[in-house]
Amino acid sequence: MALEITDATLEDVLKTDKLVVIDFWAEWCG
């Protein structure tokens, strides 16, 4: 399952008991 994480939801996602993989990216990053 893929989720769009924002500043407002990041802390809640990191507090979960489940494994979390976060892929950071930006359109301007080559």
C-alpha cells in the first residue's frame, strides 16, 4: 500500500507498530 505522507501525518505513520519504508523524492532532483 502506498500513502502520500505530509508533515501533518509523518509522526503518526512513524508511531505505527508496522514496518514502514519511506521513499523521499522531489521533482527537481535529477
